[in-house]
Amino acid sequence: MVDKGGCAGRIEAAHMADPCSKGMGTKASDRNCIPLCHYHHALHTAKGWSALGITREQGTAMAAQYWRNWPGRKAWERANG
């Protein structure tokens, strides 16, 4: 999102809606999130992915790629199954 400008605040996990990884009243798994600054996370929460210029499918693909490339993934998977 840096290329879109307006970034402000700390980095937060923006979770993708994934009914397979969450239950009623819980958030989606951290496997299904992308890092956004506070400003863009709030924009996404208020207006949806289209406010960021991406589709839900693109966001889901970004989350999967981020998870695959995250340096701590293997250690997290060993610890959490």
C-alpha cells in the first residue's frame, strides 16, 4: 500500500474473511492476513478492500504469499501445528 500513499501509524494485521479458519465471534487466522498501516487498515475496515484498490481475491492471494514468505512461518507451524 505504500505506493498508494497516505500511510500512517503502526503496522497491523488486516485479516481476510475465511470461514474455514474462524468461528462465530472470532477473527480469522493470522495465516489469512496482510500487514497494513493503521490508516489503510481502518480504511479497509470501514469501506472494504475496494477502497484500497484491490479485490478480496487479490487480498487473499497476497495473504497466502505473505504467509509462505514469512521468515517465522516454519517455527510458528512447528509450535502451533
